[in-house]
Amino acid sequence: MRKGGRGWIGLVLIAPFALVMVAPFFYMVLRSLVDASGTPRWSEANYRAAFDALAFPRFLVNSLVLAGGAAVAQVLTSATAAYAFSRLRFPGRDRVFLAFLAMLIMPAAVLLVPRFLMIDAAGWVDSYAGLLSTELVSVWGIFFLRQYFLTLPRDLEDAARLDGAGEWTIFWRVMLPLAKPGLVTLGLLAFVNQWKSFLWPLVATRSLDMRVLEVALARFHGLYWSNEPVQMAAAIMTTLPLLIVFVVAQRYVIRGLPLSASRS
């Protein structure tokens, strides 16, 4: 009885915060279903108008290429580096790891100009290569997966070594399957981070065909500043893919975040 009472108390305390978080999304949905004068009409007309005016399919593809490509690359590069920093022993390992962590204190805006000069010198401005090339490695992702690998027992790893498995086999066939919740969690967080990225895609692309949804949405708001319902419809269409990805991956995220945080 006491345990059930505590559960209800926790629910009552959390409910107001959950309501504050969800309220803007309810407002977006309700506002997207009225006409420009504010009269409810409960139709998809605003969504059709936003879909046509925003050139949604092209911008969606660009965002998927950026977010999906960066997420996959960051999971692969972070997993290999994190395995080395957590399971292998080599001279200067901890110092190198601390040097990596020191890069987290550097504001992203400081690196904006050097990154642009790099892709400009390579001739990658206004291309997928330019968008992705500087997003393939995540220092935070290395830290996150290192903490996750530290939570995994060494028994299976030692048993694989006794059976003659090399480091690559141990990493690929033993450690990665055990770290699946952490890998999916990192992939989801990287996907969300790149999906909502605005400044770098704005700098790295020039033509309208290479714009991502966030940049196109900002331009859309400028063109339709007087038509809020259509703006809300466009914002919902931009947010919907993130909700779908989260629903699919949520069970791994719930398992992955606590385990990684337990060694932080």
C-alpha cells in the first residue's frame, strides 16, 4: 500500500512537468487544423499547402542523408574508439582520452570557419560530401560508448581470447552485440542532433536543392509569416520523422542511457 502511494505521489509530481513539455505540441496540432482566420475546419488543407510550398520530399531526402549518414558513421567510429579506450591497454591511453574530452569544451561555432575552409578546399561545398565529412566522428559519442563498454563484464571477452579469437573478432562478435542498447541510443541521439542541425547545413550548402528541412523551414516561415496554421503544419511534418524514429528505438534508449550513466 505504501509503495502504491509513493507511485501516485510521483505521478502527481511529474504530471505538471509532462504537461508543460507536451503543451506546445498540442498547440501545434490544434493550430495546424484551423484556417488563416482562426476558424476550426479540421481538414488536411494546411498540410497539403505546406507540403507543396515546402518542396517537402527533396528537403526530407537531404535531411535523411545528413542525419542517417552521420548517425551510422558516428556509431561506427565511436564504437571502435570507445572499445580501444575501455578494453585495450596501450601507453598514453588515458592521456589521449583526456585530450579527446578537452575538445568538448570548445564551442562548435569556433570550428565553423575552419570546417568550411576544409570542404571548400576539397570542392565539396553544396554537396552531400561537404555536409557529412565533418560530422563523421563524435567526441561525445566516444565518451558515451566508452562508459557503456566499461559496464560490460570481461568474462565473455576472456573466454573468447582463450578460444583464440583476436581483438577484431572479440569487438565485432562479442562486444558489439552486448552493446546493442548503447549503440542504438547513440545512433538515435546522433540522428536527432543532425536532424535539428541548422547552422552547419546553412553554411555548407548554397543551392535550394541541397537545403535540409530545418533550413528550408526557416525560409518557409519568412515566406508565410502571416499564415500561422500553415507554419504549424510544416513544423509538424518536420518533427514527425523524429517521433517515428524515437518510437521504434525507445526500448533500447531506456536500457542504454541508465547503463552508460552508471559509470559516469
